[in-house]
Amino acid sequence: MIKVQVPATSANMGPGFDTMGVALSLYNTLSVVETEKDVVVEILGEKPQRLLNPKHHLIVETIDKLFQLAGKERNGLHLVCDNVVPFARGLGSSSAAIVSGLFAGNALLGNIFSEDDLIKIATEIEGHPDNVVPAICGGFTIACLTAQGVRHVKCAIPEEIQAIVAIPDFKLSTAKARAALPEAVPMKDAVFNMSRTAMVVAAALQGDFALWGEMMEDKLHQPYRFPLIPGADKVIAGAKDAGAISCVLSGAGPTMIAWVDNGKSIAVSEAMKQGFTAAGISCETKILTVDNQGAKILP
Ligand code: HSE
């Protein structure tokens, strides 16, 4: 049996739209056994209806794509997906599915694909690299699409930096959240984000996490998405008042993520919950850390 563990991820980190991301200590696990024929998929935990047909299952499609690229025929498969990462909430559930399929498929093929190959294939399937790169590599990552492929840099984040996620009780598809974005943005907003993205990266590399959080401001995507997320403004204000160094949209939302470097995670978590509650939205909060390892095959 092949068993793969893949972390949840939070993309954008404020200003780094489609570029920066982080792996979190929340995991999906996939077990795969080869069989004589057919594909059977069992799903534990998070169980969106559209995932139940094995013919249109993202993990199966990803394994098939890898076999196709390798020019190999696959056997039947029995998959057990233990899904913990919530679906369509901005925590990288589709990247977790793609990466688990790639790791399992690569193991079935005798690990013929390198990490860079898997990053390239995952990015092609997902459409942008900011979730799949941290899901594969772990840590805080910066990724860039070039003519040569996906270039990336990883920076480990210490355990004392905590991530508090507030996951509201409604789904928001990435497609809908991307449709809210404008075709063009003012030059001054682009400069605002460029300067902050560079500062977030520099601060992480210097280990200055107060500056890291302070610089997570954005004008390229959050202002256009907040109307889709009732209470987002209250969650941010509450988290910062309670001591968070920053609070931003996780990926395309609707989850909000706050960063804490001072042990005030419980107070921040309560404040975020109150922010959503004040807007009539119930939510679940989790106190997490950064997973610095990324996807792995379990023994
Ligand atoms: N960078 C992506 C977005 C992440 O914000 O749309 C969501 O998958």
C-alpha cells in the first residue's frame, strides 16, 4: 500500500497574488492499493458530492495524467481519501488532491519524476503555482512561472509563529472569487503590492516576523473579494486588536488567516470568531503552524 500525506496551504499571503504561499499543519491522507481492474474511491471526512464518481475524481485524473506522461498503462486502483482540509474554503483542497495523486502515481511508477517535474505538472493542472509549490515543498514559498518552467524559493518558518485560520460556514469557489477581479489595476496599486511582496520575502529571509506580518497588505485582490465575504473587515480588525501581526484572506477565501508571534493565538482566534459571528456567519477556528516539510510518503 502507498500512503501519502499532503498539507493544507494558504496562498497569496496578502500581496503575493498567485506567487506566495505557505504549507500548514493540517493534512489530507491518501492510501492507494493496486488492484486487477476498475477504480474504487472511498472518501472519509470532507465529502463533497461531486467527488464521489471515480470517473471524475481529481486524484484519479491526476494519477492517469502521470501514467499518460510516462507512457505506461495503470492497473485498477483502490483509493481511500482521508480528507481533513475543508473543501472550497481557500485552504488548498484541490492542490492537496492533485499533489497526493502525483506523489502516489509517481510511487506506483517507481519515482521516475523529479520534484521539479511534479511541480511543473501540478501547476499545469491547478493553473497557478502558489498552492501546489508549498504543498509539495513545505514552508513559505515564492513561485514564478517562466519560459523554462516553475522557479521557486522556499523559506522555513519557525514553530513559534502560529497561523490562526477562521473557516466560515460557507463555500466560495476559486472560479467565483477570480471572476470578481478586474482585468487591469491602477499603476499605484501595482506598486503598492510590488513593494510589500518584496518586503514580505526579505523579512522572512531575515527572520523578522513582525515586519513579515506588517507588510502583508494588498490592493490587487482582497478589496474586490471582501464583498463576497461578510464579516472579513471585522475579522481583520478583531485579530489585529487581539495581537495578530497580520490577518489576510487565505487564498481566494473565504477563510481568513491571522499570524501571531507573541503567544496570543487563543485571544486572536476568539476575536476572529466574534468578527464572523457579528456578521451573522458561523465559523470554525484552528490554531496551526507552518509545515516545513511538505508532501511525503508515509511508512
Ligand atoms: N492565487 C489564487 C487566487 C489562490 O487567489 O485566486 C486560490 O487558488
